[in-house]
Amino acid sequence: MNWTKYISSNITLRKNISLILTLIIFLILGIMLIRYYQYQINADGIVYIGIAKTYFNGNFFNAIDAYRSPLISWLLIPFLIFSSNPVYLLLSTKILSLIIGFFTIIGVRQLSYKFEMNERIRTTILFSLIPIILYFAYSVFTPDLLLVCIFVFYFNIIFSPQYSDKVTNALLCGLLGSLAYLTKSYAFPFFIVHFILFNLFHYFKSTSNRRKTLKNLLLGLTMFFIISGAWIGLISYKEGKITYSTAGEFNHNIVGPQSNHPSKGWITHYLGEEVTQIKPWSPFESWNYFKYQLKIIYMNTVQTLNIFKSFSYFSLIILLTYLLFCIKPIMEILNDNRIYPFITTVIFSAGYLLVLVEERYLWLVYVLFILMGGYLLNIIFKGDFFPKASKYVLLLVFAFSFIWMSVSFLNENVNSGKEFYNTANAIEEQHIINGNIVTNNNDEKMIYISYYLETKYMRQTKNDISDTKSQEQLKEYNIDYYFVWGDNIPSFLSNYVEVTNGKIQGLKIYSMKDKVTPSVI
């Protein structure tokens, strides 16, 4: 009997069982929990649903959006075959997120073999991913989880010491990079910088495969630009200028020195106001603007480190330890595979420092940190400093530290967004609302309520204009209903019918097409 082959097959079986078990538990928990997060709603998610509906209806040109990449909306299109009901489509975003999360776990498991660790640590990390990926799936609907999924498969290829051996590796990298760009425009500059840099790493590490590495670099970039170029051509044609996205420029402008919008928060747009009114700026316009940009970078750096700490208190220790790996001669650094995730983390995080940082932007780093931490634990466990029992405790503490934020969020946000669904239902019970609507307040809340009512929300009216000007605007934009929150009711609305009969606390809705009939004495 071939004992080597027998032992090897048993190890492979145990590895596969741990992955299969993780995926089964993930799907069971995901299906069980979906009812508690099916009403989670956010403005970006509504827009992506709207873009998917526009594609589905065949209005392709209007669906093209230079600000938002299309892949997440394309993936929603099959769900529209069954229904366009708002509640169903919101549920569909959660189902899609679960599917993406399923493949993300598979990708992370493959990537974990680029980090030296024993199977006990690897299995613990794999199970720890369950609440983390569920948090990604149910906290907010954005392309960020899809971006994580695509990039973990890309890292699995580019981190490999055998990357240069096959042309298909380069072609797959180019394909995955273009899919990442079609997921989120930030991936365009990141992939170009990261792919070129890592090809240089492979080039200098090997003297025998340098020609192959250069060939892979050219082929990978060619594949990337062919696919990405098709989308760049479409949005450039629509925008009337060459651009790979308008997202970066817009986000940079909203944190500018002349913007009344802070680096974080909700932007309120008013009826008749164009988003393009936000003033463009450049840090090179003046010394004051340059200092302002440096201030943004400093504040975003602090914010980024705080986000890292929110992932786990071990995150900063992991980051510092990997930084120490880089303190050596340059050729030794190039030959050290351990620096790959650290360099990736730095590059990926650095791009956001120029504009603004949100926690979901760094989900990819979250995944890298837990793998990097697994490698460091493996080093610790190889020594005799910790007794066996202490190693188990340390492993559990490590895993718990990374899942704590995810579990806490899921626990604290049960039935998140359901209040908007309930309010929309209460409105429909009193009166069928359709057409164009505006509000005097609660702009963000109205976006969600309008989604359920399937109306066209024309944004919030300004409070500092006269009644005459307000009425002119309402007529110009063909407003059907005016939502008034609170007691500050414009006097001219007394001429119009209030359709809820005061049955919804804190809200009155006036039909702008129905005037009050004067009393006849």
C-alpha cells in the first residue's frame, strides 16, 4: 500500500470537508438571517437597482453611467425576469450578495494557501469568514463585496511564485482586473499600479523567467485594456470627453475647500439643483489648496487606521509586524513573498487617502489582515514559548477579535430599514401616491419611501425661498404630491387637498393636482 498517497488523499479530504462545511453553514445561516435584513436599504443600492431596470427595459444608452460601474447592476438583471416589485428586488440584492459571498469564501480559501499556516489556523480563519461575509452581504448593498470576491481570485494568481510559468495566468489577471474595473472604477488605477509592480517583483526574483514575465505583463495589460476599453469608450462617448469614470472627480470635489459638505455625511440636493454645481478644485491651484489637500490626507490616514482597528485590535500589530519584514536590503525584500499582502494593503488603502475613506471601501484589507494574522500565528505556534492549550486560546482570541465587529453589527441592525417599508405601507393605505413627489425635509428618508411607493422623487424643496417661488418650481417640475414632515407647513399648501387625513404621525401629504373646493355660504 502507498502510505504517502493514502495520507495525502486523507489530508486533501479533510481540507475539502472543512471548505464544504463552511459553505453549508454560510448558506444555512444566510438563508435563516435574510428575513431580518431583507429591508436593509441604501441610496446607492436603489440606484443600482434602477440601472438594472433600465437595462432590462432595453434603454441601454440611458443605463450607461460614468459614475457607477455596471457589473453589479448586470448581475441583478436575471432577477427582474420574475418580478419588478420593490420588496422583491430589495430581497434580490441580498440573495445576490449571498451568492457573491459564497464564491468569496472559496476564493479566500484558495488565497490562504499563499500564506504559510497549519490547517487548524486555516480552518479557523475559514469559519471566521462566515459572520464577516454575512456582514458584508447584509450591512449595505454596494459593489464592494463583489470587488473583494474578484480581487481575492486575482491575488491568488499574482501572489503565486509560479505566476510567470503560464500565459493563462496573465490573461486571467487581465480578465479579473477588467471585471474589477466594471465593478468599481477605483479598481482601474489600482489594478494598473498593482499588476505592473508585482510583475516587476516576479521579474527581479527570477533570472530564468524574466522573458516570460515581460510577456505576461504585456498580455495581462492587453487583456485588461481591451475589455476595460469597451466600457471606457461607451462612457466617454456619453460624457463627451475621454474618461474612465467621473466618480473620483466628483468625490474629490465634494470634499473641496469651497464645498459645504464635510468629508463624510449625507449630501442634500434641492429641487432644481444640479449635482454638477459642486465646484471643481485642484490642490495645485494655490498653496492654501495644497495645504488643504494635505489636511485631507492626514485626516483620512487617521480615519483609515481607526477603521483598521475596528476590524480587530490585532490589525495594527499585524500591519507593524509586516512593515518590519520590509526593513532589509531591496533584493531581499523582492525575494520575500511575505511582503505581497502588505504592499497590496498599502497601495489599496493609499488611493482613498486623497479623497475620502469609508469602512466598506477597505473590506478587501479586512480579508487580507485575517490571512496575514494567520501567517503570524503560524510563526508563533512553531515555537515552544506557548503550551498547547495556550495556543488554542490565542487562536480563539484572534478569531473572535476579527468577527466581533461583524457579529455586533448584525445583532444591532436586525430589521434595519423596515421603518421605511412600514411608512410606505401606511401611506398607501390612506391614498395611492404616484407621479413626481417632493418634500420639505428628511431627504434621505424620502429616497427610501419613494422607492417603495415607486414614485419619482424630485428632491427636497428649499426653505429660504418665497411661497410664490416655491409654487413656480412645483409647477415647473410637474409635482404631484408634496410631503411635509413636522409642523412647518408652507401657507400656500392650505389651498390643496391633504390626502392622509392626519392619520400618519408627523407627516402630511398634499395633492398638488387637487385644490380645496371653496366653501359655499
